[in-house]
Amino acid sequence: MKIGMITDCMKKENLDAALEEAHRLNVDGVQIFAVGGEFSPATLTVEKKEHFKRVLREKGLAVSALCADFGGYGFEREEDNADRIARTKAIVDLAREFGAKAVTTHIGVIPEDKSVPRYAVMLRALTECGLYAKERGVTLAIETGPERAVVLKAFLEDTKGGVGVNFDPANFTMVTAQDAVEAVYILKDHIVHTHVKDGRKLDPNQTPEQVYHAFAVGGVEALNACEGFAELPIGEGDVDWPNYIKALREIGYDGFLTIEREAGENPLEDIRGAVKFIRSLIG
């Protein structure tokens, strides 16, 4: 398995500085936020693309994935989806250009009951995006979190290809309270990218809908303010890391373990600690 990190989590002044830090930590790759800012289809010039390709090549960094998370309610609302689908496709094209095999995103909360109207709305959007990605050798990877693994698996099986899983073990631990190791085996045929994050659920009564509503209306800041869970440095939460890594190996996953740290007073220091922690587990 390979170690990666999300560039935005390092809180550097620009992407060049984040790539330099990734190089110093001797990781294998980076995941880059591609919705806005300096690395997005709307702002990247031909010259800038060539610049970042050169920097990545010189520093020996692969692009593990691009992030296409637009916030809000994901693909739950029909009136939002034409724009979101178009923007997702543009990021898929950018991923292909930079050699990334995955584009990750939150899609909203998949209802367990398939007769709920938003299920069909989400399925139409993800099917269209998935087929577009598949034709280009990319997988649109849904980040785990809002629903139990069996619900996500059933949804994936209703799409027509090109849709997979960005597995975040902490989101299971903090939000659904599902054992992440168990979830690996359920989703084993669909995992194309993973996040390395840790945490603990604090309020057993807080529902995933409540958590992701806070995220939809207030972004990561509101999510971090939720009192029902706590994101913690790697190794300090409730993710069973040895058995989680063992499970990934047993299902044949050999892709990226991409470190994500969205909270804390010194996220860069936590990321440095996470690199050492994960290296100690994967050898």
C-alpha cells in the first residue's frame, strides 16, 4: 500500500508549498481539492497545468485522487444536480489528465428505503457521472460516512459502473458507529481509495442525518463543531488500525492510504505523526 496526504489539510499558503511538504515527508502521493482555488478546471491555465505536472514529477508524487466535494446536500436535490454533474465531469477530465484514477466526493445521505424520492434523484446523478468517469478510466468514489456499509453497497450495485468507494474508517466510527473492519469486508469489491482519519463517537443518539445536515449548511467548520463526535489524531481514536490494515490486505487492496486531518490546532504536526504511524503498520 502507498501513503498519501490531502494537500489542503496541511494549511500551507499554496499548493506548491504543500507539495514541497509532501516531498519532505517522503510520501507516495497527494490528493488535491479541485472544486475551487488554484487547482480547479475553472482556474487552471495550460501553463499552470504544465507547472504542476512538472513539480509532481520532480518530487516523485502521484496524484492519488482529486476531491470534487461541492458541499451542501451532495446530489440529493434535483434542482442542484445539472450544475453539479457538469462540474464533476470537468474534474473527472482533470483527474485523467493528471493520472489520477479516482475522484472522491460526498453525495449526501442515501436513504435505506429505495422508495424515498431522493434515492432515485441521487441514483440518476451518480449513474450519469459514473458512466462518464468509466469511459475515461476514472472511478467516482463515494466517501463513506452517512450510511451503513450495506446501504452504500446496495446503492453502488444499482449504478451502471464507474462508481466506487473512498473508504474513510473514521466516518464509520464517528457517525454510523459501524465497525470499520466489518465495513471493509462488505464493501470489498468497490474500494478504490481510502482516507486515513481517526475519531470517536460521543453521542450515541446523534443520527447521520443530523451530522451531515450540519456539514451541508455550515461546511467543515460546522461539522467540527458537532458535539456528537470528535476527530482525533491517528491512533488516538476508536479505529482498530491493525485489523483495519489487515482487512484491506485480505481483500487485496493495494492502493493509497491518504491522510486527512480536518480538525486540531496543529494539523500539519498531526499529519507528520500519522505518516510515521501508518508506516509502522504497513512496513
